[in-house]
Amino acid sequence: MNVRPMSPKISRRHLLHSTSCGFGFLALSALCQERALGAASALTDKVAKIPARAKRVIFLCMSGGPAQLDTFDYKPQTGNKKHPGSVFPFSRHGESGLWISELMPETAKQADKLCLLNGMHADTGNHAQSFHQLHTGDRLRSRPSLGAWINYGLGTANQNLPGFVSLNTAKPQSYSSAFLPSVYQGSPIGVNGEDMSQATLPNITGDHLPVRLKRRQLDLIQAMNREHQSSRLDDDALEAVIESMELGFRMQTDAPGLLDTSNEPASVLERYRVGHSVSEGTCKPSDFGRQCLLARRFAEAGVRFIEVNHGSWDQHKNHRRDLKANCESTDAPVAALLEDLEQRGLLEDTLVVWGGEFGRPGLTPEDGKDETGHNANGFTFWLAGGGVKGGHVHGSTDETGARAVEGKVHFRDLHATILHLMGLPANDLTYHYEGRNHRLTGPEGGKVVTEIFA
Amino acid sequence: MRWLFYPAGFLALTLPVPEAGAKDISPEDNAFFESRIRPALVKYCYECHSSESKKLGGKLLLDTGEDLRKGGESGAVLVAGKPDDSLLIQALRWEDNLEMPPKEQLPEPVIADFVKWVAMGAPDPRKKAEVPVAPPSITATSHWSFQPVKNPTPPETANDAWAFDPIDQFILAGIEAAGLAPAGDAPPETLVRRLYLDLTGLAPTFAQVAAFVEDHNTRGRGAVEALVDELLESPHFGERWGRHWLDVARFGESNGNDGLSRNATFPHAWRYRDYVIAAFNRDTPYVRFITEQIAGDLLPAADDAERDRNLVATGFLALGAKPAKAMNENFDMDVIDDQIAAVGSGILGISVACARCHDHKHDPIPTRDYYALAGIFQSTETLWGFAAHEKLTAPPTDLHVLKTPALIPPPPGFVETVVPTESDTGKAREIPKSTLPPGTPLAMGVRDRKEPADARINLKGESKKLGDQVPRGYLTACVMPGETVVEEKSSSGRLEFARWLTRDDHPLTARVMVNRIWLHLFGQGIVDTPDDFGVYGNDPSHPELLDYLATRFRNEEKWSMKGLIRTLVLSRTYQLDSIADESTIAKDPANQRYARHLRRRLDAEAIRDRILQASDELDPRPGEGSIIRHRDILVNKAGDLHEPSRHRSVFLCYLRNSPPPELAPFDLPDGTVVKGKREVSALPVQALFLLNSPFVVEQSRILARKLLLDSPADDQALASAAIRRVLAREPLDGETDRATSLVRDADVQLHDSHPDASLRREVAWAVYCQGLLASNEFRYID
């Protein structure tokens, strides 16, 4: 039987890739030698191009469209005629006196850390498209998500963990690397409604072989993979698999300990409300407390981008009951996370981002209605830590909360701002694909909201 | 002219283009205006900018060319030939604080049409007298996928000796037009792997590869044809292609999380799986296949076996994931919505489901169409079974009682340990006694309600707020001559619906299926959004080829899926090498022109099957039933239900939200939505599966053990045998040395943990075998 000769052709692009990133041919030369764990790879910690204010992002993704007018954007009644606005009571909190609703009592105690963006707006009130745009900048096509872009721009800070972790996620496109090398794709933990209290990375441990022998085995696999790849150099997927094999291998050393929260003191578990899930209407049990605790632990371990998910905030009916449940599920864990990050000195370079794909129109008090729809014309995000002002409000909506009127921030501006805070020049962070340069902020580009920088 | 395809209703409502106007502008310009610009003006602009508008915005009328030239209070809106200087375009682009339409920016392609139109000089046939009235769906009817399927003549190509089949002419014409040249033909040892895996999902053995290569050396394409025919006749064909359809059918053996964390088993769903596999193996014509799934219960049957088969087929409509009934007034409509979504995205390639609450913003599906379809399903009773005896989940229903399969009672001594509980107290509840003998063969499915009726529109999707009653019918965007309303009022109308779907002149049905089949053989679709042929979907890369194939599928292949698959794999395009020269790849990195074959990763099922093949543990017989066939329970209360199996992956238990652990890492669909194209990710969890999972570790050990039994002493021979067994090829230079070196190292490192020398030798060889199983060569198919 004939075996095909190996073609020696190597493209310029591949050569550049391999040499600049180091790993390319090292594996071949490492064929017969023991290799140290954590060798250099394409994920080396690259240097940021502008001074970075933040080193990592924790994105608290509130899917379904959280009702901003009953959480962070206070719209009291004005004039004689009742109009849509807030239906839950608000009061002022912290030294900054931010208005926060009674549904968020614990988060309210962290008011001086929050930077409210009350003038958010987006293009569409369709969940799927807006959710996609929030994550990727594009409404329709498969595009890399924010976490993938950040890891592409900065590389990883911990060789033994993925640079991008997505907890309790249901939509692969929200952690997709799309056309970016798939090594920048997020690693999901807890997918498709899996019980978050048990969620882990499957097969993260295996004691069937001593670790040194496992490494020796992987060296053989990678040598075979390099040979296989040598006549298929155009195929980025093969390179991505080679890298993911390395990362998977290295994760065995760090991840199991990180995912095991049993060594946390009971008081910490209680502050985060680990294991306390509320299930009511649209509010799904997500063990949000464990997610936030894991987020803190991943942040400490150097994961660049951590997405934490809760939903659904899409309370078309039973607005009051379901919104209350959603707030109750998330309020204390978020507060505990902010508190812990600050106490550990991590908040100053960890950017915490809270928000969903859009917001909701307000209810009119006392008119008996308890249902809301979607509103992409004006809604709220908040940021904390990572070089942004605390106890600050940027932007506003009109008196019924229907439209952003001042300090308008579009998703692409939010993306630009996050990238900028991470030390990446948002509109210059591009990737060439299908004949043109793509960027997260799209053809329009995003405006960095410098007013909120501390 | 394009508007000839508009529905009769549109023609009646719209004045034809006045003669004078038509003379003023060229037919091409006129066609562009009529198909792209007028519909957009009607849909997006006339609400505020027409003489008919309730309140005129910005004193700007857009009713005629003259109006446009005149402009509004902001001045002129058009600079003909200069889109960038035209206020109209700036407004559509939402530049400089002028955002039109104000609520939501137009889709990019629509803006691009306006830009093009202005650049053309804004040719406008409309005169003063014309009344701009048209239904909103007219944009729709100009969308390519709603146009009748054409039968294009294969194009001429410069190289007229290359094509094996007219299909190749369409492809080659595109390759030539792009200034590319096709890659060489795949070497036989590549082609044989591709054919086995694509047609059966199983890899060829070393001997099968060798036999084909020899045959190919003797008789070339004759050998290919013979192998293709053999593989199409293999029962493994249906197991492979049936699984592809199960992705489309959002197949699952449990309900999946109902929103209240309850996940009830569907103990009889596996019968539908077996039906689908058998349908592919018996080559049921696609139109018949669809008809059985939508209206099998209404079809005549020659005997009990046929009757049972038809009933099981309707499981397609019953096995969707359902949200909890508790506190959910819309539950019945949720079930219908899943059915409409499965038929819409799965068969028609159109997402109809958004029209449940409002007129579909971009696709041409008005809410009335949705409820016309809903009436059909509302007149249908869905039988999902006992849904784990939970009234709050999907309350128990009847099931079809089958006549021909054997009665298989639970094994002696079987006692269900996962029992339903009272929701308030948590106390165990008694399982309701069935009136049927234990083990009675049952099937999920549908049947007609006794009193079929038209549905009423649920305002904003709320079942409590009812609007107009809508006569049962179909999608008005699919314009075909003949009836659009269900005539038969004494039945649900499902059979007529199936007949409508399977009409020869249906613009979507054949195109969508041809594209699905193409996708599985070529790694990407001609329309690469296989479940969405609507406005949001991708345009076809080869529209003529798509139509040619759809026509051929219908006329020549007589809707035979095997026939179409055979035709495609015998094309030269399919048989191209996946390795091409650098410039071809550089010019067409995404392989839009098919100048080479796309390398693909095996899917979850094929990876597991191939591992079991390598260890010679695969039981090639069909798996019988399901591990949950006697268990009406809540999966979430049961813990891990999966059991080791040696059957092919398609026979594992596809519980929603609790997928088989051996398949889960490799992008298995979740079974809640139609999934015509799986993701292909490269995640570290996959690496961890290959390196650490009990399954791969065990199969490696078994493989090592078997190899050692065959040739216990000779390490070089063992290495060669392992490579032949796993990769079905001869070792490369140095490859066996590399193996023996690893095994020697392993032996040293395992010395203390494994004092027994023969056991240690087995483990050491297992380390090597696992390496082969984890390699890219094993998982990727050229």
C-alpha cells in the first residue's frame, strides 16, 4: 500500500505563526526529550499596546433583558399624569448617593464601586440577535466573542488554564472564537442547564498514569500531529487542536483545585449564597453564588475573561414576581464578589461588567399591568473596578426611561471601552479573514467612553 | 419580470407600472426598483412618508420619483449618482444624528440596495397617480428561496474533459471564473476513507483499504462505483444518515429541563430513531418520508407493519422539548410552536416561529400564516406519553399502541426506584397503573382531534388574548398555483399540509434537503445556513447548482436520498483531494468554490464508533430499544442513567440535558432545536476526554491486550499491527521505533506501580494505543 509522501511546503504565514509564537516546531524537536510542563505556546502573555487599567474581565451576563427601571435607572413619577417608570421603591446609597432599587439591597451596599451606564442602547429588540451583538458585535453572522478577542489581543496570563471561561452557558456562539484561531474559544463549564452545583470540566482528572508518562504520551501524540499537519499547513483547525491538547493537558494541574469550592469557609459559601437557587417563573436556578465564587477563583488564578450567566430576565408576565426572583438570585452573590475582589486588591485591575442584551420599558404604577416587553433604545449596564469611576452615573434616559438621551453608549462603544481598559486599541485590534480586516467594533468602530475612567 | 411571481393578492392591490414610466427607465433598472426599492419603501418608509400616512414625517413624501427629488423640510434627499452625498443614504446609515427609520436600522443588504440605487441615478418608474398599496409580504416574494426552482443548463467550461457529471460543470465554471484550478483527485487510500466514513460513519479496516486501492488500480472509477453501491446497501448507511436526520428532527429521549428543572424521560422515543434509520436504509423517497412524519396516522396502510411504521413516524411531531405546563397558559401553543418550528426550520428551511407574536420582521411570514399552520396542529392531538407522571410538566397523554412489535415486559425483578413525588411535600406518589399489559409496544406520535377547528391569533403570543380566527392554510410566501387553504374541514388538514409540502413545484422542500445532503458530503452547504433559507440566512454560493440539484432530486432521482447521495459522491468534485496548492488556498481560504475537498473532523458519534472499531469491541448489530424503555421517570432525580454500550453511538440514549458522556465533548447538539449543521470546536475538554476519560483509557487497554494476544513478543510487529488496526495504513518511516521507544519508557516509569510484568506490558502498550486514538489523523478525514 502506498503512503503519501509528506509535502515539505510551508507557507509564509505558517512560518511566521510558528516562529513568532514559539511552539510551532518545538514539539518536533522535543520528540525524544522530556518537556517541562507549561511550554511556550501561541497563548503567551502578549504585551498590551496602550497602558492597561484592567487585566481581566468578569462579565455578569444577565440574559433576557433585565428591567433597568426597577433596578438601577430610577424613574419616579413626574407631573400629574401617571407614566411608565419605576414601580419598585428606590433609595440613595453610599457616599455617592446612587439610586438603587430595593430589589438589590446587597449590591446597593457596594454602590460606591459601581459605574452606571444608564444611556445604553442597541440596534434590535430581538433576543437572539441582540444577545449575539452584545457578545460579538454582530447581529447575524458567526463572529468571535468579546472574550475571544481579548485573549487574541493579550494572550493568557496562566499557561495552565484557559484564558476564557464561560460558566452556565447555553449558546456556543457566546464563547465562540469564530474565525479567530479556536484556541481563543471559551471553555464552557456547565452547559445547557446542567446542575451548576456539580458543574465541572469533565475528565479533568485521571490517575490511570503517572503525570510524567502522560506528558511523554502527549509528546508522541503531538509529534504525530505535527507530521500529519506538515502537509496540511493551511488548516488552522489542526493547529488549534494541537494547542488545545497542550492546554487540556496543563489544565489537569490547576483546574481541579480551582473548581473544588469545598475548601472555602462556610461563611464565604453563605455570603455568596452558594447552593441557594431561586426558581420562579422566568428565573431559572443557576447557582449563581457558586458561579460568582468560581469567577473570583478564576480571576485570582489569572483567567483573562470570565463570563457568568444568569437568566432569564425576560419577564413578559409576572414582572414583579419574576424580577424579584431574579434579583434575589443574583444580588448577594454579586455583592460578595465585589467585596472579595476589593478585599484581595483585585478590584483595581478586574473589570466587572453587568448587563444583558437590552432592557425593558417601564410599567405605569397602579394601572394593574404586570407585563413588560423589550427595550433596546435605552437600558443600563454597570461596570466596577478595572480603572473606572466608582459611585458614578454616566448617561441617562428620558423621563419614562424609553430612550437613551444623554451619554449614549452602544454595544460597540462598550466593547471599545472594555478593550481600551484592557490596554487594547479597540479599533485597531483586527484580524484578517475572508479578504478583509475584521474588528469587534465593526465597520462603524466604537467610541471609548473616556469620561468614566477613574 | 420579477413581480410576475407576486401573489395574486398583490397584483390586485397594486397598479401596474404605468406604460409611460416603464418607457422612461430601462427594464433592468425597473426590475431593480420593483424588486428591491419599492418593497422596502412600502415596508419601512410609507408609515410616515406617504400621502396615505396618518402623520407625515419631515414634510417628506416618498410616493413618487418627483416627491423624492423635491425632498422635505430638511431639503433635498437625493443627489442622483452620489449616495454618500444623499441625505436619504445618510439617514439610512444613521449618520449625523439623522436616523431613519427611527426605531431600528434597516438590514445592511437593504441599505446596500438603496446605495446602489442612488448610485444608478435613482431610477424611479412611479408617477403621481399611483397608489402605493401593497401587503408587507412583497419583499418576501422577491427573496430568492421563494422563487420557483429552475432547471438551469450546466454551464460550459474551458476544460471540457474534467467533469464526471453535470454537477462538476457548475463547480468548475465557478473555479475557472475565480481564476483557480481544481486540486488533483484524491488518492484512492484517501477516497476510500472518505467514502466509508461519509456513507456509513465507520472507518474502513486496513484490509478494506488495501482491497479498494487494488481494485482502484485495476479499474479506476468502476471500483469507486462498486464500493459506493456496496456501502449504500450496508445497514450502517441508515445508522449514519438517520443520525443526520435526527439532528434535524431535534431528537431526544427525554423532555429536557422544562424550566422547573424537571426532565421527564420519553421511554418510547427510540422507536422513532429506529424508524428513521430504517427509512434511510429502505430508501424511502424523501416526499414519502416527510408525509409519514407529518401525517402517517392519516395514511392508508396495507398491513399492520405499515400501519405501525406510519404511526411511529409521527413521533417527529411529538418528541420536542416542552416547557412546563405549570402556570403556563400558553402550554398548548408552546407544543404547537415546537411543531411549527420543526417543520419550518427542518423541512422548509424557514423560521416561522417568530411570527407567533408579531409579523415577522424580516422573513415574509405574517402572523396570519403562523396561525393558519397552528390551526392544523391545534386540530391535532400530540401524544408524548406519560411525561414521568407529572401533571405540572407535560401532563400524561395516551400513546399509539402498536400491533406488530413484540411485547417486551421489564426484566424480572425490575422495580422502579425513581418515583414521582408530591410537589409540595416531597413525599413519594404512587405511579398510576397502566391499563395496558407491561411491555406493550407504544409509540409517541399524533392523531387528529375529534373536532378540528381553525385557530385564532394569539395576540402577542398570549393564548388568553385571542384575535381573528384564521382559516387553516400554509405559507403565503411560497407562491404556487392552486389552493392555499385547507379544504378538508373534517380532519386536521395535516395530510393536505404534507401534500402541500411535497408538491413538485414547492420552492423550498427540495432545495432544503438537497442542501442538507450536500452539506454532509462537502462539509459546508451551498446555503451554509441549512436551517435558514430566509432573509437572515446566507445566500447560496452556487444558486444554479442548487436549483439543478433540486430539479434532479425530484425528476431523475424520484426523491431518492440514496440516489442523490450516490450521484454526489460519484462527482469529480466530491473526489477531489483535500490538499491543494498554496495559491488555491490563498485565493479561496474558505473553499467557497470547491476547488478542493474540505477536511473534516469526525463528529461525536463517528469518533466513538471508530474507537470501538479500533479496539474491535464494536457490536455492529443495531442496539435494541433504549436503556430507559421501561422507565417513566425524571432524569434529574435519577442521576447518571447512561450505561456502557458497545453498539454504535446512534443507539446510545440521547437524553436532553444529560447527553451520553462519551459523545458530549464533541459538539453534540442539544436536541431542542433543528440543527442542520453542527459546530466544530477545538476545546481543551476534548483533549481531556481523549487523555483521561474512562472510555478511551479502557478501549486503549483492550486494544493493547488484543494486540499482545496476537503477537506477544515482537515489539516492532506490535507497533505495526497497532498502526494498521487504528489508522488503517502501513507505518511511516521511524514510526514503529517511536512506538517502541515510548513503550520502553512507559515500562520503566510503570515499574513500581505495576510489579506484574505482563500487566505492565499491557499498560505500556495501552499508552501507545491511546496515543494513536488521540491523534489528529484518527479524528480528521481528508
